[in-house]
Amino acid sequence: MDGIRAHTTDDSLPTLALSRHVAGEAAEGTRREWLVTSGFGDYALGTTSFIATRRYHGLLLGATRPPIGRRMLVPFVDEDVTIGAHRMTLGARRWSDGSIDPDGHRAIAGFALEGTTPSWTYEIGSARLEKRLVMLREQRAIAILWTLVDAPEPISLDARIFVEHRGQHQLDPDASWMPETTPIEGGARIALPANRFAATSTELFVAGTGAAFTPVCNWWRRHLLAEERARGYDSLGSACHALTASLTINPGSSAALVIGLSPEIVRSVPHASPILAAERARQSALLSRANAEHSPAELRSLVLASDAFIVARRRADGREGRSIIAGFPWFEDWGRDAMLALPGVLLQTGRLDDAKSVVETFLDHVKDGLLPNRFPDESSEPEYHAADAPLLAIIAATDVFRASRDGSWLARVAPALRGIVEHFIAGTQHGIAIDADGLVRAGEGGFQLTWMDAKVNGTVVTPRAGKPIELSALWIEALMGLAAALSEDSPAKDEATAAWLRSHAERTQSSFARYWNPETQAFRDVVDCTDTPDDAAAIGDLLRPNQLFALAAEHVAMDRDWRTRALARIGAQLATPLAVRTLAPGSLGYRGRYEGDQRSRDFAYHNGTAWPFLTGLRLRAELRADRARGERLAQLALSDLSGQLRDGGMGSIAEIADADAPHEARGCPMQAWSVGCLLDALRTARGEGFRAALSADDAHRSSST
């Protein structure tokens, strides 16, 4: 068998290491999560201690309709390791009484995220065993790689493969169906039957290095998922031990076990070294494409983290397209999130063709000028109630053009972009329209049309019907950006449309001063609020971060003193080390911690809870106001990021954080717009990436003129 050693890691790949006292400790180890993905919506997710705490923790969750329709297929593989007379189980499970059995987490001597590859070191008596997880993208399979780094003799390893078959959002503690496990040439097949939580059957294929396979059928019922219980959900799961793969590993050698959805898995014996080498080469190529090999380790981590969110999605005509998953594990691909994340996740990483494909894939589904709010996991019909998403799509499209200089592509998508503008001017669903003063209004009972979208029992938690500031800011930015793109000498050039766009943007700009509030020395969140007329003024005057969309915009003009004062208020009352609060402390309704059941969390979601993606907007706004100050703040953010990458979703950035210190990461542990917006702003502050190249091009064109 081949050998793998950790020191062979490519020097450009960042490594995030945890000691045994963190990685394998029951409390600390379950707070830190790792993720590997296939690019088709499939993923593996777990804790560094391997104690599952969420219904989404498992070694293979497969997408039945890529990238959605995801099902839990392989929740865990427990290794029983024998060396001489010593036998130890490396798995770890918490039960409903709080006990942990088996307790293999105690054998963890360390954890490292090598690029995006999770790696564990176990001490088993006198032996030292390394384990790594790699997702084989084309086979849509998880590969478990073991290396016996040091031992006085060979070890025997029995890998007990457990299966489930349920939608990823569901639990089935009393499952009674039986898998059908069949040894086949080159490995084994596990047939998972349809049941009440999986409408169709699924086949898994298994192959291993020199492995012997023994079919088993033994249910382990009602293990506890502590994070689900803390969030107020059902929290007991069950899994079936379907197959045992038995193999021997010699000192200095390695072995691999591959479990996945493609029958190609069993066509050849998997070898650990080529699998790991190919994955390291792929990750190194991502850094090279982003021109980030020499960037700080934190930015290299974000470049690699971006890759997890990029997925295949069929376009409306059946051609292959691309999309961006909003977050792992429980989000689908959302229009708003995809367009906000796109500049960082795709343009700052040099993936221009993917960026074009994402824009086109979403534009395929524009309806009445609206972009899909999301593609639901349990149905194929998208939802349409996001007033900001179509404007963000126009901005993303113009950014793609500016980065790629592909006028033919812009000419192809320009009609759809113009159609969005026309529907906004004429008025479309949910009261979305351009009002007489040029500002964007939006509102309909029971709908929240902006990103502050939490509802409790049909009641919108953060009423903002009227003219939210970010919609008018995004409208100006979208029109002026598209006008500039259509004015350039390219196949998309259309001066008449450009002039029409500018005229509408100037009309909105002429009314934008309505948002300034001299009493609060900040911009109003909403003007002409219609949600609750008695409190309309108070709602509009709340100090919220949505003004950052205007402050970060390239084309929204404002008084320099207003800009300075607004950023000072945001810095003093809303900014936290790596996120921005959604409401100032002391305000009516402020909640400093995002915790408890669904109702409690929804009331906190936009009433204090801090969001990392807003820090990206804040940094870009500060850079626009005062370059030197923006660079200093970016350096502080980079320092804070160093610690954040080793906590929560390792190597990535969470959806949200508590508004109150110590600002614990909450919500979805790996979020696309958190990663994308921070990566975009930090690379821009350092003079890296596509925005820096745009500035250089603009300067060159000016000097040439």
C-alpha cells in the first residue's frame, strides 16, 4: 500500500490546526465543524470530535436533483482498530441520556484542516494513525483515507458503514426499512429503499483497498443530536449498520475506503496517495487561478472556502449551468445571496466563466422582473418575493462584464437585464415599483421583500414596507453600472439605452437626500413606511446597517460630511469585530443573543444579531470614504479572521454572530455571502483581485485619453 505523510502538503495550502485538548474534547470539539463538497450539492459535514450534533452531520449527503433534494445516506463510519491485543473504536456517539459510547474522540491527538481537507491524528496504544476525508467530485463519493504513520506491527481495521435514507431536514428515529447489501466485483452495493422520508430508492457503491466486505443489518436507534435539541427541534436519530469493510494497514502505508453514488467506484481499487495528491493539486490550482498563492493564509482559506458553494445546476433549456449554494448545511441556492456572494466567490477567485453561468442560470428564471428568491429543496418551483435580488443581479452582471471584458456575453444577457428595469418602472408583484419621487417602493401584507426577511406565524418581524434605503441605492447602482457597461465600445454598446438608464438613475438620485436624518446623524432605514403607520417614523429612524449598501456603492452620490458621520455612527454602535449588528444596542426590540427555539431566534435575527457579510460592505464603504482608514480597518478584520477560521465552521465564515460579546458564531456555519463579501472587501483593501485590476485599467484608460 502507498504511504501519505502530512508534511507533503503543498506549501500554498493554508493549514488550520487544533490540539487534542480542543479537537477531541467533547464540548470544544463539537463546536468546531468541517465541510467537504462535491460541486453537485452533495456534501459531508461533521465536528472535529466526530460526535454528531446536527441532523445534517454525516459522511455523505447526496443531492437527488443536483444541487438540491439532498438526503442523508451515510451518517458515519466507525472504525474498530486492532493492534496486537489492543482494540479501540474510533467512532463517537452521544445518546439520549447524555452518555457517549463509543468514545473514540478520546483517542484524537490532533486535528488539521489542510486546505479544505479535514485530517485527524489518533493515538491507539503505541500506534499513530492519520485519517483524512476527500470528496471525489465526479464519482460524487466520500473517500476515507487512513495512514499508519507509526506502529510496531500492522493493524486490522474494521470500518462499520452506517446508512440512513431520509431528507436532510428530517429525522427518523423509528425507521424500520432494511437496506439490501450485496457484495459485487470490486466492492459492494447498498440499496436503500424508498420510505416515508425518501420517495425514491438510492444505490450506494463501496470499494476499499484490499478490503473484505461483510453485509450486516443492525439498527442503532435514538442517538442524541444536541444542537438540534438546543434549537428546539426533534433531536433523536437512528442509523443502520449495513456493511463492514475489513482491511489491514502496514506501518508507513495507507488504505482508502470510497462510498458514493456512481458504479464507477467499484471499477478499480482506490489508492490513497493518488486521491490525496489529486485533491491537493485541485486546491492549489484554485489558489493559482485566484492569483492568491502569496496572499495571507486567511485570504487563501477564504478562496478555498468559496469553492464549496459553487454547484452545478441545469439551466432552463437543459444545458449545464452554475449556481451558488447560500450556505451549508441547510440552505439552497438563493438569488439574493448568490448575487451578493458572486463578486467575492467567483470574480475574486478568477472563475469568470462560472460567474457568467451563475448570472445566466438565474436570469433564465426571471419572472415579471423578479429573480427567484430561492430554488426550494423540496420542490422544483422557485419563489419570487425578493425586491433586492433582481437589482443585485444587474450589478453582478455588470461586474462580470467589467472583469471579463466580454461584450458578446453582455449583449446576450442585456435584454433580460433591461426587462428587469422595465418591470420596476412599470410596477410588478408585491407593490414593487418606482414611485413618483424616483425612489423604490415595495411592500405587501405578509411578505418581507428585503433581506431582513424573518416571519413568525405570518407576521413580519422587521416591518420595512415603504421605501427601504438599500433598494433605492441598489437601483441607482444597477442603472448607472449597466449604463456605463453599455456605453463601452463592445458588441453590447447601446448609447440610447445607456442614456435612458442614466435618466432614471438621476431622478432617483435627486430624491436620495430624503434618507438623511440630521437628528440621528445617519441615514433613515425606510422613508414613507406603510407597515405600521402609527410608528412609521420610528421604524424609519432606527439605526440599521442597510445604509451600508448606499455607502459602499460606486454611483450613489452623497454629501461627504453625511458619509463620514454615518460611518462613524455605524462604527460606534453597530460594528463588532467581524460582523455588523442589525440594530443598535438599547433600541426597542434589541436582542443580543441568537438562541432558543425558532420563535426566539427569528425575533433576534434582524434585531441585533450581527452579520459578517455586512462587514464586507462596511469595509468597502470605508475605503471609499478614506482609503487609509479603510485599509487599517481591513487589517484589523484580517487579524480577527485568523481566530474565526479556527472556530465554528472551520476555514469558513458563519451566517451570523451574537450581537453581544463574545459574539459567538451562530446560524449556518458556512455561508456564501459571509465568505464572498469579506473576501471581496479584503482583497480590494490589499490591492488584490478583480477590483484592483479594474482600478488599474481605469487609470490606464484615463492616462491614454
